[in-house]
Amino acid sequence: MLMENIFTQLPEIFSTTLWTILKIMAIVIPLMISVAYLTYFERRVIGFMQGRLGPNRVGYFGLLQPIADALKLMFKEIIHPTKSNNFLFLLAPVLTIAPAFAAWAVIPFDAELVLSDINAGLLYVLAMTSIAVYGVIIAGWASNSKYAFLGSLRSAAQIVSYEIAMGFTLVGVLMCANSLNLGEIVIGQSGGILQWYIWPLFPLFIIYFISAVAETNRAPFDVAEGESEIVAGFHVEYSGMAFAVFFLAEYANMILVSMLAALMFLGGWLSPFDFFPDGIVWLLLKVAFLLFFFLWFRATFPRYRYDQIMRLGWKIFIPITIFWIIFVGFMMQTPYREMFH
Amino acid sequence: MDNFCWVYDANTISGDVSLKNMFKKIKHYLKSLTLYELIIGLGLTGRYFFSKKITIQYPEERTPQSPRFRGLHALRRYPNGEERCIACKLCEAVCPAMAITIKSEMREDNTRRTTQYDIDLTKCIFCGFCEESCPVDSIVETRILDYHGEERGDLVYTKEMLLKVGDKYEDQIAKDRKEEESYR
């Protein structure tokens, strides 16, 4: 009631702005909490896979650990390296986290639950995830440190290469869905688990997911921070909250690419079987499932060598995706076209 | 020449395209494209995810200790309350880190006793030579491993402190000595 009164009394421009900000908060705050707990689960899961327990001291089962970590980072000093470019040094974390959050504007959580239902949603997401590389490059350059600079160079080359393969896998999805709108892509997959695009586009799904791991600079593609060679890569010189923001962006990006994979290949909020109702629960379950793989990969694979990463991206993924796109286009002209819609 | 070879053998490098070699290549391609080895690796870590965890949660759980464990030092007494140490200074002499300082004088009953017996635990390397050299089993190393000092000098243990440790843990110390008796 009170809310309604406020909205009717204000001029329209204010009420829509306020309403939009509230909606943005409703996405960003749960996202921040998921990021915090993703770090907790990462430490627990990797610990379990290494025969350890992981953090279990702060709160029941260590559940307050991420909060303790956040508090610690907030009270730490942000050190500015001498001769670093102060403005760019502080701008870099902002440039990293802003696109990571901005991309969430077009993610449909449910048939109705979407902040802005734009037609070129997929393009928007691709654009936003590409901008994130600027944060890394600027961080590496502004730090005035050779390790940071090497890290940012590696990261830039890697993200740019894998973006191509990733873009091509999305072309396959577009051909199946006939739409760039994420909501319509999901609705195109309705009718049970067999209608999901993962089946006709299985190689593309695998390549998308591996590219997503590379795109977010996660193990085994984490040469950008390769602690054994270049200390901590582009964020060596960062401490305190500035470092935390980089961390936040990395995990927000992980959740984002898992969310996109769930939407485009695994039917988003649609339930796998007809007798269960559709809903956001399914989407969250699929995202959690994919995120587990990120942690699993990190616990399993050793880091790729730099030239191996480049070879995988350019000489293997791009040819395979192009081949499969042509194959899908060819199949669409045959009587089997129903399989690809 | 391409610096990457799909199959590392002499035939590939010499450019031989025999049938056997081709099968090898095809097998290799299939193995890579199905991510065969990566899946094996994931299976291994996946199994470990459910394995028994070997972490010992320290303050609540402890690893088993040997009766020969060499931890914090203690000075022992005889059952009648008389201190064992006779100030022979063998421990002081044998100590490789020179962590022991002893001063002695004659007591009223004409026996030689220490007036000062300090062990600087910041110097001590816990070799156990002092215990081995002691003819009366006075200086011993106990099983205590978690002690600390809060200020500079807190870890220089005096005679009183060492005797106190001995009094407190005498039961355990005596039990451990008894157990090891036949090997000494």
C-alpha cells in the first residue's frame, strides 16, 4: 500500500527510475551473495577433491567464511605502487566489474522475470563480456609492474581469441532459435529435455563451455594470473577492496557464462520433464550444476601452456565450430530439419 | 617443420604415411576429440570428492604421539619431593645450542644443588641430548608442544618454571620413561 502511494504521487519519470533501481537491486544483491558463497563452495569442493575439508571454522560448516573474508578485505589498505597511474589503477577494477554486472540486465530468469527484454539480448551480452578485457589490460598497465603487464597481455590475447570461438557457437544457437532475444531462445526449446539445443548442438555446447572457462580466466586457462610464473598476473599490485572487486568480477562472470549456457543450451527455466512445472528453480539448478564443473576443472587440470591455449582456440575450436555451423545449416535444408529447431 | 607433432614417433617426423601410422593418427584424433583423457582425469577427482577426508582438526583432534616425543622441558623430583638435579652440568656441556645455563652451590645438607637452571627455548633445538646425558633422569622432554610466550623473555624457562612443568605432568613423564626403559 505504502509503496503504491509513493509511486502514484511521484512524477512518472521518478517512479520509473526508482522502480528500475529497485529491480536492479533485486538482481545485484542476490548476485553478490551468490558470488560470496561461490568462493566458499569453491574452497570446499576443491578441498574435498584433494582429500581435505576446506574452511569449516567460521560459523556452522564455515558458512560465515565469505563474510569474514569480505570484512578482512574491506579493512585492508589499498596500496598504490610508486609511479603507477593512480586514476587508471583505481578505474581498472570498476571497468572489470561494471560489465560483469551490466550483462545481467537482459538475462531472463523466468518467462516474465527479466529486467529489460531487448531483441538483441545475445549481442548485448557478448558486447558486455568483451568490454571486461579492458579492465584487465588497464590494470596490468597502470600497475607499473612487469608481472602485471605480462599477465594482462596474456589475458587480452586469450580473451580475444576465445571470443571468436564463443561467438561462433552462439551463431549455432541463433540458427536454431531464429532469434537474438534470450527469452525467445529459451521458449524455442520448450517441450521437454529432448528439445533442448544441447542435443543438436552438442559439440558447440562443449566448445562454448570450454571457451567460457577460458574467457573467465579460470583454471586450466588461468595463465593471466599463473602464480607459478608471473606471481599473480594482472592483479599482483592490488590489495584490499580493489583486489576484492577483481575477485567479485571473476566470479560474477563465471555465474554469468554458466547462466548463458543454461539459457541457450539447457532450456533455461524450462523443466526437463513435462510433469514438473517450469520455474526459476530449474534455471538455478542448471547454473549450479554448470558452476560445479568450473570448480571440478580447477581441481583436476594443470594449467595449459600459453602456446597450447592459442593452438586450441585458433586451430581446433574455430574450425570445429565453423564446420558444425555449416552442418546445421545443411541439415536445416533436409527432411531432418525438425531436429534442429 | 611444424613444432607440434600429433604422434611422437620417427614415422611422423620423417613424413611417412603408412597405413599403421594413419590408424595411429585417427586413434589419436578420436581420443582428443572425445576428451577421453580429460574425462578420465575428471573421474579421478570426482572419486576423491567422496573419499574419506584425512584432515586432523587440530585443537579437537590430535595426531598420535610417541612416548619418545621431544617437546617442552621439565625438571623432575623424586617421590619424596626432593629435586633430582645434582648440578653435574652434563646437560649444559652437551647442549649443542648452548641453551642451558646452570649455577650451583652447596646446600646446608652438604649436597650440590642448582641455584639457577635456565633453558632458553628460543635457542633450544629439541635434540634431547640433555635428557640422554642426565645421570639422574632429572631434565626430561615432555609431550607438550603447544606453548607460547607473549613477551620477549617469556620463553626463557627458569628452574621454578621447569619444576612446575615436571610436577604437573609427572604421571605422564614417569609412564613414558617406564615404557622406554628397556631400550635405554
